Amino acid sequence: MIELKAVQLRKQYTHRRLFSELSFEHRSGVLGIAGANGSGKSTLLRCIAFLQGIDAGEIHWTQEGNTVDRENFRQAIGFVAPNIQFYDELTVQENMDFVQKMSGFDPHKIPHNQAHPIDWLAKTQIKDLAEYRYQRLSTGQQQRVKLAIALSRNPSVLFLDEPGANLDALGKDLIKELLTDLRIKGTLLFLASNDPKELDLCDRILDLDH
């Protein structure tokens, strides 16, 4: 199992400090990251995913007691966020294939007990949209595509930044079902949100307002 230990993290911009002396650990289940808009939820997710630098502190990812280097870590994660966009002129399937190719992920070497990338289109209920161009999709459908592409790499760690954004009631039920399945599978999950219903899906909460 992959584990996180964050020690004395600090992140600030020129005129504003988002968080300081922030320490926490996460080993299993879903860690919710709560806070008001602008509190640093999204920034914290990006920092611990090594997508953005921190100003002070240490971030340690380990697996069975061994440090996970950044290259192997990048191969192990999925990331879903409102600001992630895909190519409008490509189809859903082409976008998925492109992301996998660029990240070095080989769908032909998937263990027999893991889902194939195309299966995630079905699990997120958009298999019938595989040949649609991304720009033709509604915002809710695009959010499902983001989920499917992140999950298509069968990540050991999944970061979810406002996963219910632009989703209707059925889409939000889908988030709940996915989290339940991924928790059972042993995926380490992080969910940043200020939606109480989404935070209710978490095993524990890290509140950046306190």
C-alpha cells in the first residue's frame, strides 16, 4: 500500500499565505480536504501530487517502507480537477489514448485483475460517447470523461478536486459508487470539496479553515 506523510507544509503567494505548518498522514480510504473557497484545497492537492511546488516542508510517499520516487509516483496517480481540459477536436477515445501515450502508460500490460481503459468509459456511463468529439459534450459529460481518463490508468492514488462539479444527481451517485469500489480495491483517495454531501463520503476530514 502506498502512504503519504506531509510534514510542516507551507504555501503562500506574494500577498497571501494559504497554509502553514500543516502536517498530516494518509494511509487508507478517503481523506477529505475541506475549506472555504480560496482556502488552498486545490493547491494542497497539487502540492502533494507533485504538480506544484511547496515553499517549506516535506512530502514523503512510501510503499512498504520504501520511498516512491517521483517518476514512479507519476505512473501511480490519477488526477481529476475542474481546470483540466482535453483536446476539443479529438474524440473521447482519442483523448484517452493520447493521455496514456504521453504518460507512458501501456494498456497492453494491464494485469488480468485490473480494468481495461475502455471499461472505465462504461463504468462512468459514457461508453456510447467514445467516438464523440470532446467539444460536443456537455459540461457534465466532460466531467465524466475526466473521471474515466484518470481511472483508466488504474491508479494507486486518486486525487479528486470537486469531483461532483457540473454533475447531475445521477452523476453524483456515480461518484459515491466509484469511491465505494475504489476504497474496497485499496486505492488511496483524496477529495477536495466544500460540498457537505461530498465530504460525507470521506473517512476523515482535513479542514484548512481550522
